[in-house]
Amino acid sequence: MKELNPEKVFVQYRDIMNPYGPVMGRFYTITHSDITAELFVFVASNYAEDQITKMRDEVRIAWEQYKEGIALIGSVIVDGNGVLGDASIRNKIFYNEMPTALQALRQADRFLFDKEPDLDNTSVFIQFISDNPEYNITYDFGVIGIYK
């Protein structure tokens, strides 16, 4: 996993969200700039639709009930729904860059994790949405704490 530069991660809290909570109902929209390599994490009570571009290269993640606890469950759009670009290339980029996006989430919301250290044991599942069954997969990215 490559080292994340914390100076390139920017967070914006919206709605009722603040650096310390609440956990449930917390939605993350992670975007980036190809030019500056900056990562933007929006924490809100819904996804930041105003930050979604026609490239559809955002990562969406939320805290959800899962089995007897909670998990971070998210998605990316590989193809379909008017998304431009080669599905195999988009799939590979999303998969290879997901650790960076998860590091950005963990960095941006570090105050929440400092307040609630057990959250670092939360599993992360990301669905890669695709019309092609080869790419339409939900991946287990381990626990969020490994992205500290």
C-alpha cells in the first residue's frame, strides 16, 4: 500500500455530521483530482451528489448494520448507466486505488476513530457495479484500521 500524503486529503462535514459522530447514518463520498492528486472526503447524512462528475469515479461508503454488528459498505461504478471508459481498465484502477481511498477516509475521519477506537475493527466491503459479471463483484478490503 502506497503512503498517503495527509496534506492532500480534505474533508467536509455536512448536515448534522461532525468530526465525532454520529456513526450510523454517516455517508462518505470520496472524489479526487487527477491534476493535483488531492482527495476529497465528504461526510454527510447522504452521498454528496453535487460532487459527482460524468466520469463517475467516486467511491461511496456508509456505515450499515451487518450480521451482529456494523460494516462499512460501499460501491463504485465500473460500467453501465452511461459511464464512459473501458470496463477492464476502470475495474483495475478502482481495485488498485481502493486502498488509497480507504486511507483517505480513515485520515479524514480520524477524530471519529480516535473517539471510538473499536471502529478500526469494522470490515469494509466494496461492490464493483458492472453489467459484466466478470467485474460485478463485492470485494472484502479487510478492516478499516489497516488503512491508518
